[in-house]
Amino acid sequence: MNEDKFLGKQVAYPQQYAPDMLVAVPRHFNRTQYQLHENSLPFIGFDTWHAYELSFLTNKGLPVTGLLKVVYPATNKSIVESKSFKLYLNSFNMHRFGDTAKEGLNEVLFTIKKDLSQLLETDVKLHFFNHEDASAGYDFKDFQLLEDSVPADDMEFTHFNEHPALLQASDQSGELKIATHLLRSNCKITNQPDWGSAYIYIKGQHLPQLSNLLQYMVSIRNENHFHEEICEMIYKRLWDQFSPDELAVTCIYTRRGGIDICPVRVSHERLLPTHLVNASALSDKLLRQ
């Protein structure tokens, strides 16, 4: 499959613009095992990428450097493979665009949007930031930290591969906003660890028992999936086990190779994290981002 075209391999970094570096990975490869079908997905959502190392030269050799935010819908057929995207973005580093920084940036953003939209067969939103955004917002202010909400030190953790049987209902109903900074999974090709935080909103007649939910999140530690696949796995397990009225799962992974990937899956559009899915807005960073 194309997903391992570059992962785990030594690849020479291109010195000029190289759109052929981009690799699309069909979503259905992973969704099938969770009975997620393209025409009846139990969620909507977005994949948000922050690329911290976008840079190019103007025609006069002036470097332009900043952060590129990319957002595209989770309902399209493919994701872009992360190392291929890194190699693609690095191909701009020594390429020259425009007589001024503004002209060059317009050319570069037009080019990236065109290439990604064509690769992914969807409308990709993107924005370039070259300074701190004082208005950056945080979408998860009122979420309770799971590992601080239960006697975690007294618990036994024995499952380190995803174990959905750990998910058990409490006697509570209503809504729950819970987060954990203990999310860890692994790249499905290279087995490199991916660290992150998960934010879960669930509303319904049956809410998860918190200690068991923590054990379940820890059980993901040795799973080998892409970030987007981990988010959808968590969402589908909660959806199947608790039949909630409303559900939202956001996974904010730390950056690796100059890129972080933050997938969001929700049952209702109004549950989308406002700042995270807006390509033109920056979110406050977590400790490990």
C-alpha cells in the first residue's frame, strides 16, 4: 500500500517543489474493522494539521517562515500520509516564489491548497501564521482531567492493547466532559510512539464509569494506528457501548517531524471545537505540543 512509501525509510529531501511526494491513504482500510461505512458514518468531523516548518524563498532569496494550519473534513475518502506531507512541505524550502514575501506566500498557499484538494478530493482549508496570535483560544476549558478524578495510584492497569470490554456504564446519566493527557498510540508502519491528549464529551442515559474509562484509554498504549484512526476507534467504541444522544471525541497529538495532527469526530455539528477546526484561528497549545 502507498501508506508505507516513505515511512520507516531513508528518503532524500527534495530541493525543489515536489508535488509527487504526496501520498493519500484511503480511510476505509481501517474503518472496516470497526464497522464504519462511508454512507452511514455515526459522526462528522475534521482533521486539523499544524505544520510548524513551512518555509520558502522569494525570488530575491529572502526566506519566509511560519506555521501552516490545514483543515479538511473527515467525510472524504482519504487522509494525507504525514511523512509524505512533511517531505512535500520541505520541497518548498529552497524553491523561489514571488518578488515579495506577500506575493510568494499567495503563490505557495494557492499551490498547497490545489495539491491537497486534488489529492484528497475535497475542499482543503488552510492559513499561514508568521507571528503569535494574541487571540488564540482554548476549546476545552471545562473538561475534567480523568487521571485526577479517580484514585489512579491505587488502580491496577493490565491491558496495553485496546480492550473495549473495559468500558462499563456507571449509574449516572446526563453529560460528561472528560479529558486525559495519557493518550499514547504508535505509528502503524514504524511503531514510533505518538503522544497526545483526548477530550471526550458524552451525553445520554448511560455514562462511562470513570475508572474503567481510564483503564480503557491506557489500553490504547500499544495500538498501532494513525492518529485519525485512533480517534475514530475511541468514538466508535463509546458510540456502540453507551448509545449516547451526543458524543464528541478530539485527539490532540503532540508534534513529530514538525507536524501535529488533531482529529475531531462529533455526532452534531454544534459540538465541534470552534478554534481547532477553524483554519484561520490558532488554538492555545498544550504542554507537549
